Amino acid sequence: MPLGTNNTTVTVADKWIPAQWEDEAIATYKGKTVMANLVKKMPVKGKKGDTFYLPKPARGEASVKAAGSQVTLIADTAGEVILTIDKHYEYSKLYEDVADIQALNGMKPFYTDDAGYALAKRIDRELHKLGALAQGGSIAGATNLYETGVIGGDGSTAFSGASSGNGTALTDAGFRKMIQTLEDQDISSDMQNFVIPPVEANVMRSIARFTEQAFRGEGNALRTGRLGNVYGVEIFISSLCPWIHCNSITNTQSVTFTSTAPTGASFVDDFGLTVDWNTSSPTDTKYRACLLFHKDAMLLGEQMGMRVQQQYKQEYLGYLVTADCLFGTTELRDYGSIVAVVPA
């Protein structure tokens, strides 16, 4: 039964109904940062200097002991690994007094948390980039990036960026071949980690071998969606796996951490390499770099973990808040890792 006229509805009371902002922020999802927890870490906090040297001795061979003869002496002139602390990243915001006073209480905590995430992503990216050095790789030029890696399909055919590239999706046989490559270097499968992008996790989930109970451990792995442990190898998903953009005209590659196509006549990628993406309108064929590695294949040295500083700037009538970190990364064992290049 309808009411009479002159009722106080939400339209009539519009000016009495306030609009409220909740003290919560809705931001884009965080991608997983996994690499920093999987590689060897060297404690250099509090140490002076920007270059650190690590001895790199060779493994020796046992000798036959002949009766009545002198023992065979082993002379090893150890090499060295150089860790340079040269990566200093920062995240800064200036909060003017008016904004600081009037904004919701959740503003500063959100951006402080965002600063930590942004710096963690930077560390993960630098470690991902070391995959280009695996198996004798080089970052000297854009024509050979990741070309000591293999394609996912068979785990043995070398990746080539020529003619739009030849990367293929991971297969059971390809994965097993990659494991063997590291096992041939005395790296047992239970000491290997495999970091893959979400697109390849989707491929792996479609291969029966990877979802069988016997290869996943107890059923909790399936129920939670975690890829878990396959053939003794721990599998991790990371949205930060590098994107390899293959230029169909110049047969070169540009490596970034985004799917956005490179543009311009002098595009500079995350390795600092320049490629012409204008001339003759090249096709951008996208791939992702998966990385199978032993913990000791890479080294992360943090001379200063993330710190947060705040300073009042009178000339701006506000607080300058900066988070920063100082670290270095390097390859430790060249044949302790291998890259698989797969379609994006």
C-alpha cells in the first residue's frame, strides 16, 4: 500500500546524508617477490667499501696412492667472485601539513607499505636479470640476450631471438631435461628451485604429470592451488619473471618487466641496451624467462636493508618521507642455473 505525499525520502533528505570515505585503500594486487628468499645472501651490513671479494676454489680430484710413493699434492689457485654494492633505490613522498592533518589515518601506513613492496620488487628484478648470465650467457648486446637459455618444449634447444624467436611452452620432457642439465653439474634435483610466470603455471597445471598425487605430495597442495614440489624441485610462481620482446626486423631483444610493447627508435631496456623499435614497424613477439637454479648460483648482498626516514621541510610546510635500500647482486656459479624461454 503506497504512503501519502510529502514523505522525507533520500531525495528530500539529500543534503543531510553525508558521503563517507572509508579509512581503507584499494590498490592493485601485489605480485609475489620470491627470488630474494631463494638465493645465497652475504651479510655486509655495517661493512665499509663498495666491492667485496669472495674466494672461488675449484673442486679437487682424489689420486691413486701407489705403495711406497709420495702422495700427490693438489695445487689450486682459487679464483674470486666480485660483489659490487652499486644498487641504491629509493621511494619518497612529501606530505604537506594540510593533507597530513585532513587525510584519513590509513594514508601514511598504506604508502609506507607500498614503499617496502616497491623496493622488494627492485631486488627481485635484479636477481631475475642474472638469469641472462646462466650457462655462459652475456649481456654485452641485444642480439644475444638469453640465447644460452633453452626453449621449454624440449629443454635442450637453444633459444634464439631471430625471426621473432623460437620459445615454446614447457613440457614434462623439457622440464626433466633441464633438471638433468643441472644434475650433470652435480646439482641434485632436491637442491633446485624453479621460478615461473603465471602463464607457465597455467601450462603446467594442464599436464597430468604435474598434478598427480604422487608428484605433488599430500592433497593439501592441490586444495590450496600451490604448485609445490615436482621431481624434487620446488616450484614458485612470480609475476616478476622478465618479458623478452623479440624484434622481428633487427633480430634483437629488449628485456623489460612489463608486457607493454617497446616503442621508439632508441628504446632502452632494463639491461640498458638500446634497440630501434620504429624502423620498418617490427613485430613484437613476447616471451617470458623461467629460471631453474641452485641457491648458490646467485648472491645477494644487502649493505643496508630498507630504512625509512622522515624530515620536516619548512619551505614546503610538510614532511618528506623516504624509504631506501642499498644492495648488490652477482652470479656465483655460472652453471648452477638455466633459463627456459616460453611464450608469454
